[in-house]
Amino acid sequence: AQSVSQHNHHVILSEAASLELGCNYSYGGTVNLFWYVQYPGQHLQLLLKYFSGDPLVKGIKGFEAEFIKSKFSFNLRKPSVQWSDTAEYFCAVNAVSNNDMRFGAGTRLTVKP
Amino acid sequence: EAQVTQNPRYLITVTGKKLTVTCSQNMNHEYMSWYRQDPGLGLRQIYYSMNVEVTDKGDVPEGYKVSRKEKRNFPLILESPSPNQTSLYFCASSSIDSFNEQFFGPGTRLTVL
């Protein structure tokens, strides 16, 4: 079964700073990749997803992620964060062959106004 | 409105008292799953279901049961809850056709005393 690693447990940034959250997975087969966001007290919402094609995917609220197959990575980026981006971010990997879905442990992002 | 609903949203119970958390989706999704979210561990899958009368264990199925008698409903049953099942539970659903983009319910916060 695949596993998902998110390198940062808690990231603290000031508004307008650039963001990059790391996500690596271990699985040799075909995968679908996701980033979900969980705002305080709310359920998970999809930020963006990668299934195939252009490895640079753009999501909602100015987020993007790049799939680097050789590095088994799917890092999330945003050029300029806002206070409203304060949330927990989860990377998820789905193994296409068996429909197995795994989530990373999450990265808590705090943006200081 | 397309949504996944869970009930109850909050529950405090005592060890050994059977409980059921309901989950319902109105999107005609084939796939439904249950996760528990614990600090530092992210989301871990408890059980999932590919369709009616088809259920499979996820990563942490011990102490839980599920059933899928109807396509829209996927209740989570704790026959004899224990304190280590205190957690935040999320139900999710997806269409097989949409490459497993999962839609999440609002969560159920369970405390077992």
C-alpha cells in the first residue's frame, strides 16, 4: 500500500509570503493526487487534483501544485498567502489499481496578519 | 444542493454503549468511506464501500462495523465504544467516474468516556 509524507507539521508565515508545502508518496503504480484544505471547524474541501496531463495543476484560491514523477512529489504552492489561508492542508494519493486512498498527516498553516 | 450529511455532529457517550453515526449522500455516488482524524495522524480510513452490499476494511477497521444496504447511506457502527475511539469522524463519497474526487461530510466529533 502507498504511504504519504508531509514534511512540515506546522508552518507559520506572514501575509504576502510565498508558500510551499511538501508532499511525497511511496507507490510505484499510477496515482491520482489531491490537496485538500480544512478551515478551522470545517470539513475537508478539495483544493486541486492531478489525474494526468500537465503536471502543473492550478486549483482554487490561487493555489497550484506540481507533480514530479521522478521525485514522487506533489508540492503545493501559493505565491502570496493571505490571513484567510490559515487552515490545515492534506495531501492525498489514490492508487488507481486498487482504489486505495491515503492521506498525509496534514500541515497546519498559520498566516499572521 | 449536492452534499454529504452526517448525524450526529457531536456525541459524548460512555464505554460500551453501542452507537451509530449516520452518513447520507444525495449525489448517487457509488463509493463511500469513513475516516477518523486524529492530531498528527491525518485521516485514516476505517471502511469503504464500492457499491451497495460491498464493503471493505480500510487501515483501522478494528472496533467498527459498517453496512451499505442502500446507495445513499453508509452508517458507521460502534458496537462497544472505547476511549481510544474518541476522534473526529468524516464520511466521504465519490463517483467512480470522477477518479475518486471525494466529497466530505461536516464531521462527527465523538468522545467516549
